[in-house]
Amino acid sequence: MKYALRVITKLLEEKIGKRTAQQIICVMMLVFGIKRSEIKAATGFSPTSLCKYDKLIREEQLSELFEANLYRPVSELEKYAEKIDKDFVKKPPKTRSEASERIFRLTGIKRSIWAVGNFLKKRV
């Protein structure tokens, strides 16, 4: 099932964008009665989002789910993601603190260990 989910998600992402594709997959899984814990594991959506989606399904208001949310902040580190990836593949950092320091040396951008952790989590 995970393979099929990855293939379908990839196809949808190419046509409609990553976030919307993930939302559609999530809604489909809810409609088919898949447990929320399994959906969370497969998609990474929070329990709060899953409850919201389930409520929208029950109230037949799914169009609200796909309305444009224009505010999507992008990390300044994204510009340097390839450079960071290459450096970390050569020698992976052992801690978030080390990763933060190395990112600062590579890019000149200082981020907290929590922000670096979130950035790296998205890269994996």
C-alpha cells in the first residue's frame, strides 16, 4: 500500500502541487475508513488536521479544504539546500548544534538548532 501511495502522490504532485496532493490522499484514506493513526504515519499530517478533514467530509464542505492558503513561508536555507545536502552527505553532522554551525559556515545564515532540525527533517 505504501508503494501505491507514493506513486499516486507523485503523480498528483506533478499535476496539482505537493500540499494539495497530500490533502487529497489524506481525504481519500479517511473516506475509505483507514485509521487516523495509519494515515498520520503515511502522510505526516497532524491529528488536528485529520480531525478537521474528517469534520469537513461529514459536513460536505471539502471545497474549503482546497481553497488557496497564500501564506506559505519558505526558509532562506532552501536556496542553499543542494549545497548543504552535498556537504552533509560527505560528513553527516552528529548533532543539530553541529549542523547549525556548519550551515552557518556554508551559508552565513544563523538558525537555532530547532529551526535547523525542522529544515533537515523536511530534507529527508
